[in-house]
Amino acid sequence: MVLHVKRDHSSSGQYPDRARMLISCPDGPGIVAAVSHFLYQHGANIVQSDQYTMDPDGGMFFMRVEFDLPKLDERIDEVRSIFGGVAERFQMNWQIFNVSHKKRLAIFVSKEDHCLVELLWQWQAGDLDADIALVVSNHTDMQAYVESFGIPFYHIPVTPDTKVEAEQRQLEVIGDDIDVIILARYMQIISPAFIEHYRHRIINIHHSFLPAFVGGKPYAQAYQRGVKIIGATAHYVTEELDGGPIIEQDVQRVSHSDDVNELKRIGRTIERVVLARAVKWHIEDRILVHHNKTVVFN
């Protein structure tokens, strides 16, 4: 068995003193000035800043800031504590992330491998700046491939009668230090109880025919209808099936000459690219969720 070794070309190791701040709050004057002044007061240098307002009059304001702060590891807890005063003044929901602390991913997969393979390839190439902690599957098809990367693989079968027990086992193997779960064509419905553990931290991928072609064989249904565009949608998982906040989408034109197998091939390519983008943006702290929508600073 060949062991694939990941080379670290990531940005997190290059900038040990870099942090990211995500903010959402009611819009109003002085927010950017207050954040910038706070960071200046504490010796931070802003290297990137993005803002968006839904409506200047009574709407919501969203902000993402990257900054360098000397001795970040030693000072980040103090900075978080002091920034609480600024946040309270503007009614902010906010987080500060240490870029050098890579997010830990758990990937769920069934039998289709294209999305999983894309994530593993990008991880190995250093384009996905995270740690893949484990892969969970209700089948064993991908076990040897996953383990060749040195990644733990857990086979947890799921049946209608054992779904509760299976999800409990999944939570056990995931543990308490997973930042995001990726459903890489995992063909099981996630229960509300499981979702509550990882609110806005479970990313799913599906074709973009919904809600037109629901149920089995969507590409066959699309072929019968003669569709001219197919695509894929990546979104956070909520209790509404395939109805959570959308992170990324893409489409490709098709024609009457494309049969069902060709539609599936094109669909797989779009799915793997769209999911990888969504995961990358999540681990780079580029996404803010507001109700059932996202603001993505990409």
C-alpha cells in the first residue's frame, strides 16, 4: 500500500501571527472606525478588510478583517476579552480566529467517490488549509483509498432501524474537536439532533435540479425533460432538507446530444468543484450566516 504524504504549502504556517475577525451587527455609523481603532491600539496591522451592508437604514452590517498581531498566541485571549466591550456597544456577533490553528474536518461519504477524491487531492496538494481528521462512511468502498493517505476511516452502517445508534456512534468518533463536517455525497438524511451539535458547520453538496427533479434518478428525469443547464449547490445543513443557507453554486450548459451518462459526468465535475470551493471558504473564515442566507467574502 502506498502512503500519500501531504506537503504543507498552506498559508497558515507562513503567518504565525495572523488572525481573522468576523462580525455581524445592526448597521450604523462608526463600526469600521471602532474596529480599526481597536486593532491599532493593540498594535495590530490590518492586511485585508471587507464589508457589506444589507441596507444602511436599519439593515445588517457584515465585516471580515485579517490582521497581524505580534505574539498572537500569547495575546489572543486578552484581545478577545477586551474586544467584548466594543462588540457590546454595537450589538455584534463576532469571532476571532488564529489562522495558524488549522480547522479539523470530518468527511462523510457513501459510495460515490468524486467529491471525496477532490477534497483529498486538494488537501494533499496543500490547497485546502486544514487537517482532515477522519472519514466516516456507511460503506467500505473507500476505506483502502482513504487509509492510504494515513487518514482514519470509520465504517458505521446505517439502516432505518439503527439510525439513532449510528448517529450516536458518529458523534463518538468525531469527538469534541471537529470544526466542520463535510457531506461528500453522503446519502443519508441527518437528524435534527445531530444538526444541533454542528449548527452551520455541516456542508452538503447536491445537484441543482431541486426542487424540480426530486427523488431517485434526477439525471434521468433531467434528460427526459431536455434540460439545457445543470449545476450543483453547496449549502449548510439545516432541518429543512436541502434548504439550508447556500454557500456556492455553479452551472454548465448541456445539449440534446448529451445522454444520461454524460449529464452525470458533467454533474460530478461541477459537484466536486463547488463543494471544494465551499469548504475552502469556510475554513478561511469567509462566510457569515444571516437567517437562511450567507454573506461570502471571496
